[in-house]
Amino acid sequence: MRRWLRACALGGVAALALAGCGVPEGTDGNLVDDWAGLAAPKIFQPAPETCHPDETEVGYLSSYGPVPCDQSHETETVHVGALPAEHSDRATPPPAGSPARLAAYGECEKAANRTLGADWRSGRIALHTILPSEYGWKGGARWFRCDVAEVNRLDGPVVKPRTGSLKGALAADSPLAHRCFNVKLANDKVDDMAEVACTTRHDAEFVGVYPDTVDDHAELVKGSTRVHRRCQAMVATYAKVPDDSNLKYRTGTIYYHPSQEEWKDGNRGVQCFLWLSDRSLKRSVKGGGTKALPIRYA
């Protein structure tokens, strides 16, 4: 009797299971033909016009965490571009000095200057071109990111946290723009340039940036006479004095050229300053003419 009951119970379960295998009304019995296909994986790409709490050199997805620009941050992305298609088959991101990196830097420079309102080197600004990590590159990422940041000074610059976007930061009378300086010399070389108000005593003034077209960095470094002459011409235009043989009796020059690493990245801009070795000024010489920069033979 006990065995029969067990047999009846098993039979009931079997009947129930078989009933459950029937095709419900309104279905065709195919479990997968109505499922939507899986979407193609999307490659991460950073967004322009965003701010970031920390400075970075490589675009790791794990460290990507933009914040509102009205909160404290160190860098701001002004542009995101795509690397040239002919370089997309590389196994790794293009190195510094490669045509792809130079092209990316050129695009970043234009975007930065457009955002800032002037050449980024004319003020306390840093510019960096950020590429994907090797893992991102292997996953198909081909973007580059253009970041700008405020720095604290001309010599030995360090990124300075800020709130607010850098849009228009070098336009008009910006406090970030390079203007007047006091020069500290050591062994007949510039040791430091301390920024001061042009209404206080100073012996140097920023006059502009020119793009150098030499073929390599070594040629730029050894061409001091040529660079000095280019800066003299900029001084003459800035102060509105004759660009003639007497210019050397009116003022000297100081210039800052890119480091070898900056040169490989694509920076070709030379910053020019007028410098008075024997006197100080208490106003800008911009447009001041020969009265502001008289000939001084002694």
C-alpha cells in the first residue's frame, strides 16, 4: 500500500511536468527569436567643456571623474578630437614627436587659444594633450583630449586649483596675463622672474610669443643670437620704437623657449620679454615710443 501511494505520487508529478512542457497560447515555442540583439559595445570618449579635480598625463577610464567647473578643480578640457585615421592601426598610442601627436597638439593649441582669448603662453596657463591608455587604445579608443590649467608662476610653474572656467581667461585685463617682472640673476643667467604690477618697480615686461620654425630643438637652443633678434623685433613693435641698430641701446631681451619634452609634444612658441639691465620702470612701455625706451649708451 505504501509503495502504491509513492507510485501514484511520482506519476502525478510526471503528469504535471509533462503538462508544463506544452506551448502556451499565443507563443510559437521558440525561446530566443523575439529577443533584441545585444548592442555593440561603446568605446569610452571623454567630454569637452568639462573640469577635472586632478591633473593627468594619460587618459585612464578608471581615473575619469569630471566635476562641475564651479567646484575646485585643476584642469579643464577645452576640446576632444580624433587622431588621424592613417595612424589608427598602430599597436600602441603614438609617441611624443610622432606626426599624429604633433597634429593633435596643433589642434589642441588652436582650441586652447580660442577658449582663452589669446595665445596660452601669454599667461599663467599650462596646456596638455592627453591620449588614451594602452588598454583603451587596444579597445579601439582613438581620441585625444586638450586640457588647460592655471599655474602659479612663470618660473617653476605648478598647477593651481581654481573654481570657474578658463573661458576668456586671457582676454582684456586678465590677472592671469603676463605683464611686468623683476629679474633675479645668478652667474649672468636668469634665475627667476617674479611677476609684479606694472605700476611698481620692475625691469622686464612681456611683449609676446612667436612660433619658431627651426627643424629641431638643438638648433633652437644654440640659436641664441637669432632668437634674441626675433624678440628685439617684437619689442620694437610692442613699444613702438624703431627696429634699427639703436634698438640694442634702448633695451635688452629675455626669452623662454620650450623644453625638449615640450618641443617633442609640439610646442614651438618662444616667449619674449624686454629687459632693462641698468634701470627700473614704474609703468608699462607698451606703445610708449622713444620716450618710454630712450637710447642709453652708457
